[in-house]
Amino acid sequence: MVLLSSAVALFASFVLAAETLQLARHPASRLSCDINALVSCSTVAQSWQSELVRLGTLPVPNAFFGIAAESVFVTLAVIGMTGAALPRWFNVSSWVGGLFALIFAYWLFIQSMFVIKALCPWCLTLMFATTIQFMALTHATVTVRRLPSPTGRSAPLARALRRSYRLHFDLMFDLVWLAALAALIVVVEGPDLF
């Protein structure tokens, strides 16, 4: 699931990068995902939130960082599928990287929905894919990589976490979380979506 969600997020990042280049070449052009005033990639792409990093005076679109980050997650998923024994620090770092990606995706989602007041379908795809990616990465970290350690002071927490994952409580929580995100979009934006 990490591989699939990372591949979807990588594809969305490539599309966003291509559309950013399209806007740079033709600022007045209408993008393929500009459906109405609310569902508009170009509105989101022209906001300051879409280019947080600057190299001197040159802004770097977030989509290019998405390509880099999602390429790493695709690689991590492939490594994980081999069953290779990886050091604990590597597994923890991978999970923390996934957490940072999730936080950044949610920050962009909040900015898009409540500040910019426009939604980009590719950004939403990226946010949902990053959410699923993090959920799958967390599942693998707990069940396959056995983190946190089942020994020491965190042993009761580790046992409870593994038991809940073994009973698939995480999947139920994940489905409720994804449904809540979709419901939030529909409730807040309602008929303006279409």
C-alpha cells in the first residue's frame, strides 16, 4: 500500500509540476483542472503557499519537492518489499519523514480550503495519497519493523499497539479518517464543488 500510494502521490506531483511550468510559460492560460471558481488548480498554483522555498529571488514550486520526496517513498517501499533488515534509526527516520510529509500536505490542504478558498484536484489527490501512505507506513513500522520496541519502559504501549494493529483497528480508524476528510470537503464547500 505504501508503494501504491507513493506512486499515486508521485504522479500527482509530476502533474502539478507540469501545470506549474504551463502557468509560468502562459500565465493567462486555463489549466485542465480549472473547473469553476472553487475547483481551480491555477488559483492554488498562483498563491504564495505553492512556492514556499526561494533560491535567491527564484521561487521553487512545492511540486518539485513533492517529486523528490515521493521518489524517496517509492524507493523505501521497494526496499521494504524485499524484506531487507534495516537499522532501527532508518525505520524511525522513514516514519518521521512520512509524518513530515503528512503535516505538510495537511497544512497545504488547510491553506487551500480556508485561506486561498480554492481546491486543486491534484493537490487533493496528493493529500489523500499522502494520508494513505502514512497510514500504511505506520502499519508497516508497527507490525513488520516492530517499533516501538517491545522491551523497556515502552513495552506496554508497544504490546497494546501491536494488538490493535493485529485486530485491524488501525484499518477501521483509517477508513473513518478518510471518510471524515471527504465529508469535511463536502460539508464546507457543498454545492460549490460542482
